[in-house]
Amino acid sequence: MDILDLLKSLLSLSLGDFIRRTFGTGPGTELLIDIGGVVMLSTFCLLIVIFLIWLTRKLIARMQDRIGPNRVGGRFGLLQTVADVMKLLTKEVIHPSGADWVAFNAAPILIVIAALLVWAVMPFAPGVIGVDLNIGIFYVMAISSASVIVILLAGWGSNNKYALLGAFRAVAQMVSYEVPMILALLVPIILAGTMSTKGIIDAQTIPFIFLAPISALIFYISTLAETGRTPFDLLEAESEIVAGYHIEYGGMKFGMFFLAEFINTLFWAGLFVTIYLGGYRFFGLENWVSADGYPYGRLIGLIVFFAKVFFMYFVFDWVRSTLPRVRVDQILNLNWKFLVPVSLVLLFAVAIVDKLIPTGTNAIVRMVIHLVLNVVIAAATLEILRRRGRQNRLATPGGGSGGAVAVPHDGHDGGHGHGAPQPIEDVPDVLDAPLGAREPVVVPVH
Amino acid sequence: MSQQIIFFLLAAITLTSAIVVVTMRNLFHAALALMVSFLGVAGIYILLEAPFLGMAQLLVYIGAISMLIIFAIMMTRRLMQTNETPFNSQVIGSLIGSLLVLAILVLVIGRLYPLAPADAVLQTAPQVDPAVLQSSVARMGRSFVSAEAYVLPFELASVLLLAALVGSIIIAWPRRGEEDNQ
């Protein structure tokens, strides 16, 4: 036991090596290190939520021109969440009548377990990873797909029609958005040639966001839907179904759902950073080992990783506080008619192009080729959307100026040229138009 | 040794929840127990150094098939509130059936994996090179598309799934006549 050794090991995030040096190697030591790692990782995830909730409330308040929490714990309200948790913990446990006891009580526990399980493959710094599975991304997708069941449990077990409606919405949304998410994730997997999260970071001499920007965008939109955040938060739309699948939960049981949502958001931000922004890479500094053998570079890697993660978290909150909620049919239309086709085309194109590039090509040349490919696909997508939108506007008498309420008169942007005005019954619903069909903005005059 | 303990734990979980599935009166709880049973099987796959298969089990059986079953149960709420016992009284028929299955299983497994002779040394699980395990997913992917391996079954399965997908869309497609009525 050497205090200096311990301090240096702590600073260089190599506590496992310290334990091996102190207690000798063996299966018992490894078990100790494994259990310690699991406890540390899950405790970290649970504790950081206290900070995340405060951060989100502060950020959204600032964006909405409010002050946010500013009473409990000093000027900045740092202890506001602690007080909230205290309140949640002291609340009475209420079971709604007719609730399914098993499902109702298992759901809050299982949802936190599912949210914590995926952190096992998150690489924080070189060598600081729960377990480097060679199927890392697949593992994440499997867990997040299985965790949808838990929401169904909560919604069904509550014996409440709003909870059940919320659960159905959540399942429809999450199951649908898994498709473009997996298709988009296949692009970086093709580029890296591995599904291991560590392997993907090692492959990013240039961050993949420059090689696969469209894939990054699709993945980002899918994670917004997967975490059920605005603009896709209609699984808990307050104005329609009160609070969705967790309406009947109170006290800390509700707190568990809240907790899982924040852990998940941070996780998806972390996965985005890992896959598209190069994770902990910082010009090779993250692999720096000092002269006496302590890998201090890991600390640099950790700081870089969390700087990127909190930037992504900020973007999540930015979107959350700026965009309005979209309708359920619009969400599913956006998914099946836009994101899935685009990601399929992208996957085919990237697979073929990456196969055509000979191995050993300069990384920058490869990046330029992929970037050009992405720009071409984006331009083609926009052009197709513009034509579809134009056709829709032309097919609508009145030039689409009235939206769904189509008045049969000649439009002002090309409504001429198709003969007699159509009867109203034949007017296609402009609200069902594909994405990109420009709906006119009507500014009410007060 | 620890492998055996974990195996027996997983087997106990799988079998117990499987028994719960067939004896539970509440259909929803039976579906939940079925999920636990699937989870136990996934655990056995992971124990046998096949993590990809284990995760596929999780993704397909819990993420998709259990979801389908639970949705089907939720749509039939009246069916769930029955208090009838799930057993019927065909004891003799089921006894004959299960004995037949047992006999076939014993025959087939005994033929495939003959018991070691009494004087043989008890073997432990063979050690697999970690490099082989690490690249198992890549090797599996290559064997799916290589002409010497499984390209034909793989492509046939994909065509079947695609046909099912197209078929389901066609069934859900609004007919031309019905469209006017809406």
C-alpha cells in the first residue's frame, strides 16, 4: 500500500493496475476489480443524473428567457435536484386499483436496469471501458430493443387508458425508429470494419462525421425519437395523453422513469460521440504514458470525451427547447417514407464505394470520396423532395395556399393549366404530403 | 467449475419460467415468464462463447416475438380474465407424446455425442484461442456470403423474408374500390 502510488493510479485512471500490484494477480483479484468496476460505473451513471437534471433545467430556462432553479443550494440552485429527490423519496406509494402488481412494480426497476446495461460498452478513455465486446453496437441495439417491452409493461400494468395509449405510441415510435438507426449505424460499421466501440474509435483517424454526415444526421434524429424527446415526445404529450405510460406512477417510481430517460439521453450522446466524433481521441495525447509508467493520457482522453458528450447533450437540450411536437402520423411518415429509404440508399452506396476504394488509400482521399458521395445523395434527396412537393402543390387547387381547406380558385403559384376546378372531395390532404412539401406559412394579423 | 454453476443456474431459470408459462392462468404473466425463459437461453448462448447468437436471441425473441405475443394478448382482454385452469384432462395422450419426444431426444443426442467410456479421463471444455473468438463475427459474416459456406440458405432466407414483407404490405394496401368509400 503506497499512498503516492494510489494517488497516481487514481489520477491516471488505472485503479485496476494498482489493485493488481497491491493484492497480486489471480481470479479473486479480477473478480474484485470487475465488481468494483460495475459498482463504480453504475453509481457514476446514477449520480450524474442529479447534475444532468439541473443542467437541463438551467439550459431550457435560459433558452426560454427564464432564470431556472435559483433558490436551493446557492445562487445557481445546484441542490435543487437533491431537494426534488428527497421529495420523491418521501412520497406515499400508491397502487392504482386494478393494476397488475407484477408489471406495475417491475417496470420502473427494469427500465433503469436496461438504461444501465448499455453503458458496459461505452469507451470513456483508452483502456477505460466496461467490456470491449466485438459485437458492441449490436449489443446496444439488442438491449434498447428489448427495453421497449418495459414501457409496454408500465403502460399495461397501470390499468389506465392514457397509460396504455402512451405505451402503444412509444412502442410504435421506438420500434419504427430502430430501423433507420440500425441502417445508419451500419455505415460507420462498414467504414471501421468492426462492431466493437473501441475498434470504431481506433478506426477514426478522421472523425466519421466527415465521412458519413448523412448517416450521423439520421442517427441523431433516430436517437431523438428513441429517447422520446421533443420533437418526438408524443409518448408523454401532456396535452393529449397527460403523461403517457408513466401517468399512474408517483414518488420514486416515477423518479425511476425520469432517471432512465436522462441516463439514456446521456448514453446516446456518448454513443454519437464515440461513433461519429472520434470519442476520446485527442491527437494521440490520450495514449501518453509518463516515464514512471502511469498512463496519464487516459485523463486527457476522459476530459475530451466528456467535453464532446456534454456538447452533444447541449444540442439535445437545444432541440428539445426549440422545436414543437409533431403529430403521430407525421412521425411515422417521416420515418418510413423518408429516413428508411434514404438510409437504405446510403448504405448501398457507401458499401459499394468503400469496396471500390483500394486498401491503403490516403485517409484524406478516402474522406473526400465519401464526402462527395454524401453530398451527391443529399442533393438528389433534396431534388426529389422538391419535385414531389411541387407536384403536390400543383395538384392542389388554390396552389396550396389554403392548406387542407382548399378553396377551388386559381392559385397564384402555378395553379392554372389544369382545367376546371376540382371538386373538394378529390383534393389530396396536404397534411399527408411527403416531407418537404412546403406548406404555406400563414401569419395571423392581429 | 464456475461455468457449470452458471449453466445450472441459467438452466434452472429457463426451465422454471418455462413451467410457469404453461401453468399460469394469467396470460400476460405467462408471456412475461416466456420472456424470462428466452433470456435464460440467451444467457446459455453467451456462456457458450456465442455472444452474437445471444444478442440475436435478445433482439429477435424478446424485442420482436414477445412484443408480438404481448400485443396479441392485449387485444384480447376478455380472454385473459378467464379463471379456467389451463389443463385439460388428456393425461394419457400427453404422457405418450412426451415419452416419445424423450426417446427421440435420447436416441439422437446419444448418437451425436456418445457418452465417454468409463475409463476415459473427464474432459474440461476445450480452450478456444481468444483471437478466433474476437473475429468470430467477421468470420460468420464471411461465411454467410461465401460460395463454399452458407450463401444459398442465407439468400433463400432473405428472399423469403422480403416476400413476407411485400406480401404484408399488399394485404394492408387499400383496395381501389375501398378508397372511394373512405
